Amino acid sequence: MSEQTIAKKAETVSAVADRFKAAESAIVVDLRGLTVEQDTRLRKELRDAGVSLSVIKNTVLVRAAEAAGYAELNDVFAGPSAVAFSNEDAIAPAKLLKKFSDEFEALEIKGGILEKSVADLDKINLFATLPSREELLATLASMLQAPVRNVAYALNAVIEKGEDAA
């Protein structure tokens, strides 16, 4: 191999290692068996959620994971591998990939990183069932509104009772 080829491969490994370091989550999947339509739909939904999906050679993934401090991931880099990287929402890739793996048996989740720590399939499935940030905020807002709403109902009842008595 020429020095130029080696330098290019080292640059690729470094770029993937940087993606691992920057990611809140990186889920490794096997896409074999998905139709073009299914793959296109998956990629569109991931992109809409701010998640990038990349098919990367296993040798590059092994070296990049080691460089990023995730050597424990090396076991999942067998067979064709694609990685869904998310730098913002740690749960979004897990939720979407779990939904698609339930819908399409050909999609297999292998493992990955969640919130900067290595996660197995069980942990990824657990995160996938958690409510999203927006759902949690809506629940919190509803819970905070309930006492105020109850006071308003009580005051309204007192006013109506007072009007009936007069």
C-alpha cells in the first residue's frame, strides 16, 4: 500500500473517531435485507430527526472505536454495519431504529453508544421505550397546570353558589 493510501485511511479512521466522540448516541445496525423503499424511508425519518446514518467498513469502525475509547464495541462490528449518529438527542436513533426493527425484521440492531457509554441491545431497547423530551415536558406542564385549574374550578363553584344564594 502506498503512503498516500495509508494516510487517507488514517484520515478516515480519525474522522469516524471524531464522530464517535461527538455523538450523544451511535447505534450500530445491520441493514441487509431492507428493500430500497424501506431503506429510503428509514434514512428520511432519521434525517428528519437530526440523525445521520452511514455505512462504514468494519475495520474502520474497529480502529475508530478504539481511538474514541469505545473498544468494547468491537464485538458488534461483524457483518455489514451501518451506524446512526446523533449529536443532539440520545434517544431519537434508538426510538426510530427500534420502531423500524419491529416493522421490518430485516433490520437488526447490534449495539452502540448511548449518552457516551457503550450499550447493549437490552439497554437500547429500554431507551427506545422512554418518552421523548417533548412528551416529558408536556406531561410536566400538564402536572403544573392541574393545581391552578383545580383552584379556578373551586373559586368558580364558590361564585356560582354565592349567586344561587342571593
